[in-house]
Amino acid sequence: VSDDGFDIWLQRGYLGLSQKQQNIDFTTPHIDMDVSLAAELQQAMRSNTLAIYLQPIINLRNGAICGAEALLRWPTAGKYLDIEQLILLAERTGLINELSLWVIDQACLAAAQLNRQGYREHTISVNLSAKNLAIPKLVEKVENTILKHGITADQLKFELTEFALIKNHDEMVSFISELNKLGSKVVLDDFGTGYSSLNYLVNYSFSTIKVDKSFILDLVNNTTNQVVVKTAIDMAHNLDMNITIEGIEDQETEKMLIKMGADQGQGYYYSKAVPINEYLSFIASQFK
């Protein structure tokens, strides 16, 4: 599709798809806003005004930074669109695959920058959705992007939610197997929020499970959540997996998780997600 024809193509595709799935009055203004925002989003990708920010992941055994999660940010859109809405917009308008490939490219670029600073063991985690399986030869494209930036496959991790697994079980089994063969690790994200997580731990080759922050925010005072988190940690280790805990916001919670035997931690206690240049300064200060 040419740039000039993008708006027309997008409007036709979006309206056609939506009319089949929902009974909506398509004269409403929010449809025009979706089309306009999607055009802006595509332009932001191509001009790199869109950005990924990095939030550090900490090795709880020694306190060192071992990786980061790449989180999408659109600085110029903050006044009317948060990131969850942006992802939903991309899914509704068919831009999610282009957006995901852009994020993978930017994550590999960030890993290359870290390599040049000497942090070659540092990993970058990227979130994928079920819809990304529609990308033709996705693993091949991942490999080409890794080669383009001169990093190694084990520096790139992919986070998948249980919802993505439910939507495409057979395709996901094959996809995760291909990523493992390439050398990239796969993380089960938001563990504990679904209904069949135990089955997925058996059927998929995950290297890590990431416990959802909803179990962590009141961990110190919630004995039920303490039992759940401790059980998840022990189960992961018994299955020869690592476990990452997100949502850590204070030292008391961190100390409790270290005592429980958690492997990695992530949250505002360490740092919010920041631009790559700030992240490089942050990680340098930690290694002094």
C-alpha cells in the first residue's frame, strides 16, 4: 500500500472488519479519530518519533542489572492516548504487526548500544501479541534483525501472555520452539492471571515465568498472596525455570521476595521505564 493511499486503505479495512464483528454506528466521531491516529502512528514509526523506553530487571541474588523490558512510548500522544489504548488501536486498525516489528528492531538497536558500552550479557525483553503470529516468516525476520544489529539471539527475549497462548495453541507451540532453536528465550508474562497456566508450563518451553504485579503490590500485608507467590517460585525452580517478579515498589517487598528465593525483580523501586540514553547512564552508575 502506498503512503498516499494509506488513509483510504486503512479506513476501508477498518470499517469492513469492524462491521463484521460489531454492531456499531459508523458515523460516530471515534472512528475518524482511530483512522487519524493510526495514520499518525504509522508516521511516528517511520520517523522514529515513537520510542521504546527500558525498565531494568534486577538479579535479586546479587543486586545487579541483568536485563530490561522494552516498553512502548509515544511522547507526543500522551495528552490523548495511553499505551494500552495505543496497542488496542494498532490491533483494531491492522498496524499491530508493523508496530511489533518496529519494536523488535528498536530493541535490537538498544542491545547493540549496550554491547558497545560493554554490557554484552544484558538482555532486552519484547512483548508479543497473538496477532503477531500472522506476520509471515516472523522468526526469520527476527533473525535478520538480530544479524542487522550485530547482536546475539540470546540477548533478545520475548514475553507472551497466557491470552496469546489460548488464542493460538498449535501455532504458539511451533513459534516458541523456533525461537528456542534460534537462541532467544521466551517468557510467560502475567503469570497467575489466567486459568490454565499450569498446563502451559508443561506444554511450552519457557525459560522464565513473570508473576503479575497484582500479587505483589500488597504482598507484605497479604498472606494469601505470599502463599501464591512462594508456591509459584518453588514450582518454577522445580521445573528448571527462572522467575521474575514485577511490581516491586519498596525495600520491604524486595527483602521478602529475596527470602522466598525469587530470581529477578522489576518495578518502580528500581526505576521507571526511561529512554535509552537515560538508561545507559543509569546502568553505568550501577556498575561503578
